[in-house]
Amino acid sequence: MTKIQSICEFLDQFAPTSLAEEWDNVGLILGDPNRDAKQVMTCLTVTPESASEAIEKNVDLIVSHHPLPFSATKRITTDRTPTRLIWELAQAGVSIYSPHTGFDSAVGGINQMLCDRLGIASTAPVIPNRKNPEMPGAGRIGKLSSPTTLREFAEKIKVDFELPRLQVVGDLDAKVQRIATACGSGGSFLSKAVARGAECLVTGEATFHSVLEARASNAGMILMGHYFSERFAIEVLAEKMSAEFSDAKVWASERECDPLQSV
Ligand SMILES: [Zn+2]
């Protein structure tokens, strides 16, 4: 029977914890690596919905992109949601592994998957990893096969990812070809991406001030939504793990969804 430890080792190969940002909290962050991993669920975030799915379906290991706990935690009590979830999951024997920024930056990680899906080739990291500058690193920058307008590119993303909404910053008729990606909350990548020649940054979400910065530097910015810029990769990860560990049942959480609605 596959042990949680074997899954941790596989994940650390695929999305190395050594690539994670210093402020991050990655790897096995709750649980017992020596237990069997019969049921494994991936998710973007441990929420009341995904946690109850895990408990009801007797999950042994949650692989959650976003860490829980994320920040330093001195008490595990039920009066706050994050620590209540930790308490409930621990009692149900559920472990948590988080690859987070290691997965964002890995050679085949989320930013590379975004580029592959968007037809962005000849990619390189926006911020190369110091130890291995050629391949992994934070964000990606590359080229579309031919120039397109910002409007057409944004519309294609909306269709390809089946997005309920999408926000765009910049001149919709401007031609773009050199594109950067930064999954999740990636507004802080803008200046480095522009310095590397990016005409457009595709990210999940950005602050108003990052959006103004994009306008001021004549760069396009496409906001897919944090959830949609990363959730697809959680589904890919579940498929990869399922193929690797045939004796475990692996699936992506069916209960988690984008918390944002449009009215
Ligand atoms: Zn994220």
C-alpha cells in the first residue's frame, strides 16, 4: 500500500519545495507520513467545503495548493475557521501536503501549464531560480506564435478556460505577442515582466495600484480570477498522481468552487 511518505516524495520531485518562496509554508504540514494513502484529494484551498468532503470520504491525504496552516499558529482551537479545520481534519486522521509556490515555479508547474494552454512558446522564468536559472523560477514569459490584439487574446482565454468573467487592462486594439504569466495573485510580477519585454501579463488577480501601474507602462493585463488561474492545475495534478499511484484513489475536490459570483 502506498504510504503518505511516498506521495510526499513524488510531489517534492514534481513541485520541489526547494523552489518555494521563503515566506511560504510547503511540504507535509499536518499529519503522519507513515500512514497508508488509500484516498487522496487535491484541492486549491482547504475550506469548510473541501474539508467536509475529505472527512466524509475518508481521505487520508489532502494535497492543497494553498497551505493550511499558512501563518505561524500558536493555538489550534475551534473559534477560528482555519484552526477549526485543522482540529477537525486531525481528528479524522487527514494529513495535509501543500506544494504552493514550489508548484507555481516548477519546470512543469502551474505557470508553465498556463503557457502551454495559452499557446505561449519559448518560455523562460520571469524571476529565475538562483540555483537553477534556466528552467524553474517564478512566473513565465514567452511568445505567442503570431501577434494578436489584446481583445482577441482575452476572449480566447475566456473561452478556453470557460471563465464566467474576465477583466482586462490596456488598449484592447493593441497587438500583443510577448506574454508573461503569474498564476494566483501576480500583480507584483508586472514591473519585472515589462522589463523583460512583456506586452501583457496574464494573472489571477491584482491590486488597483498594480492595474494602474500596467496602464502607466502601456502593458496589457488580463485578470482571469485567482481560482481559475490555478484550479485547472489541481485537476491535472490529481490525474498525474492517479497514474503514478494505482492503488490509491485520487481526485480533485468536487465541492470547492470560486467564492466570487457575478450578479
Ligand atoms: Zn493561489
